[in-house]
Amino acid sequence: MDTLNKKISEYYDKSHPIYKYFWYNEENLAMHYGLWDSKTSNRSEALINTNRVMANIAKIKENEVVLDAGCEVGGSSIWLAKNLKTRNVGISISKIHIQTAKSFVSKFGLDDKVKFYLMNFTKTRFSPESFDVVWATESMCHASSKFEFVSEANRVLKKGGRLIVCDAFLTKNNYTEDDRRMIDEFCEGFVVPNVETKKRFIEYLRKKKFKNIKFFNMTRNVLPSAKIIHDRCKIALPIAKILVALGIYPKVIEKTAVAGIRAYELIKKKAGVYGIFYAEKGLSANLV
């Protein structure tokens, strides 16, 4: 495992108790930001909405095989299996994520529908054209090379297969010094090596000959979740600093709190955009 992947794995292994007790539950099993709409009444519903919105955009059907690339604790794979009767494979480089995901699959009796493996989503061990859908919820951001992620997705997708990515993207190349500092703190806290621009990500998709490329701007929908995390991190940061100084918690907890604050601030400043990319594997690509 290279240095970056080791850092990402250690981050999730160390921060998992925080996510477990303060963010996800057995209803949603989600560690990402949630999407809100007019019918959403609470945070758990928003987290589940992310699955529903992505599945609708990707037009996922019963018995399709879905690769959950960066599966967290298995929430999306389990939701797809339960609600759409898909067959699912989840991968992560975090041992705790895989162990936790496997325990939930057994608990829900979905062992025949969902499998989890410790694996890097830019260098999988799957055969070419193994999946109908490659699904990534706030995981692609951890790839040092987003093009490598797109290339591997293209390799393992069947012809006509679909790529669905929900993540944050930059909207320009040049930022003020203050904006850049905030972006750096966001990246450091969440162990994100870089945040890609929308324009460059589209170029990667085109280069690998994806077609019917679409982007759905979900920034307004994610804002309530970002505000909740911002407010919780504001309260937690002073406490985290004390616990880190006493050696009770690792430094990563303090940095994560800062990152949670910066994420909301960056969205409010329109320094980035949060959304969903959809693309189909093909021989040519056209941006819709």
C-alpha cells in the first residue's frame, strides 16, 4: 500500500468511531453528506436520498451488477440490494469499513446479494467488463489521480455500462490566497490529495470515450447537511483540541473538525460545486 492510501486507510480507521456515534446509523449506513429536497424531514432521510437520486440518474435495474467503489460501511450497496434487487460488490482500502460492512450484510441476510473486498478502486483485481454500473459516493476525491479512477472504471464496465459519481468539484483554476488556504485545510482534514475541476473531470471522461456525459448540480441540496456538519464541528473543535493535547484522541480528529467547517464555508463562497456526474461507456463521447 502506497503512502497516500495508507494515510487514507488510517484516517478512516481512526475516525470511524466519530462517524459511528455522530453521523451514520443502521437505517442509513452512510458516512457521506446527504441530499435534501422538499420532502426531506431529517438528516437520515437526506443520507438515504443520495442513494435514491444516484440510482434514479443511473437508471439501475434489478439484477444488474454494481461496483461500489469506496463503499464506506456498505450503506449504498445494502440499499441497492434491498430496494432494487441488484447484485453488489463493495471495495474499500479501510479494513474497518470492510469488516463493518460485512457485519451489516450478514445482519440483514444479504450475503447472496452483496460482497465486500479490501481493494484499491484505481487498481482492482476484477476482470474487464465485469460490471453494469460503477458507483462512487464521495470516494473518488481520495484518488490522487482522478484520471486513473476513470480509466479503471472504464476497464471494468461492460459496454454500455454506466459510471455514477457524487462528489465535490472546483469550478475554476485560480483562487484567492484565502480560498486556497481553506481548500488546503479541507483536503488535509479529510485526507483528500486534491479536488478536481468539473472541466478537467469532463476531459478525463471524454479521453476514455465515455458518452452521454451529464452533470447534476446538487449544491443547494447538500447545503443543509454541510451546515449541520459545520455547526457540529464548530462545537467539537475546542474540545477536540484539548483531547488531542492530552493524547486521548489523534490529531486527525482536530483536522477533521476544521475540514467540516471549511467545507460549508467554501460552498457558501461558491468556491466549489457539489454534484453528480453520469456517463456511459462507449466508443465516442458527447457532452449533454
